[in-house]
Amino acid sequence: MNLAALDLNLLVALDALLLEANVSRAAMRIGLSQPAASHALQRLRDMLGDPLLVRVGARMELTPRAQAAAPRQLEGVPVVLVEVGEIRGMPFCSKQAARRKR
């Protein structure tokens, strides 16, 4: 994987998809349209070589690989956001972090 070509927005999309296990709710969480979130999911699938979310009946479930990655991903994204925010002079908002927790 070429990390230089990694779109950091995909990390935010992955975070929302892992939290919600639902493309429409993940899209709402991060302010995207459902088609844009589906496109991000497809890009993540291609990049990671895993479907991440699979349809089981009427709902979506995380794949075993996505389930294993979820705790690390959910801890890592806020760290990246804090660092990027500090560099850009836009401190991380704890209210946003609180909304992440269920």
C-alpha cells in the first residue's frame, strides 16, 4: 500500500463505518451523502483488500477483519485529528470526541 497516496478522509469514513456498521448512518455522522459514503467504502475495500461490511439479511455486519481492526481504528483516528488540528491551529474539540462514544 502506498501511504503517500492515502486520503486521510478515508480514515474518517472508516471510523464512522466501523462505529455505525451502516452506510447511511455513517454518512450522516460525517456529513456525506449516502452515495459518497458508499464510494468511500468501496475505496477502502479496494485499498485494504477486505469487504469490511457485508450484508447479512437486511443489515450490514463487520467482517472479522474489520471487527479486529475496529478498536485500534477507533483509538487512532482521534489522535490523528488532534495532531492535524494542532498543526493547522485548530485545536481538537472535545464535544466532537464525546459524540463518537455510544
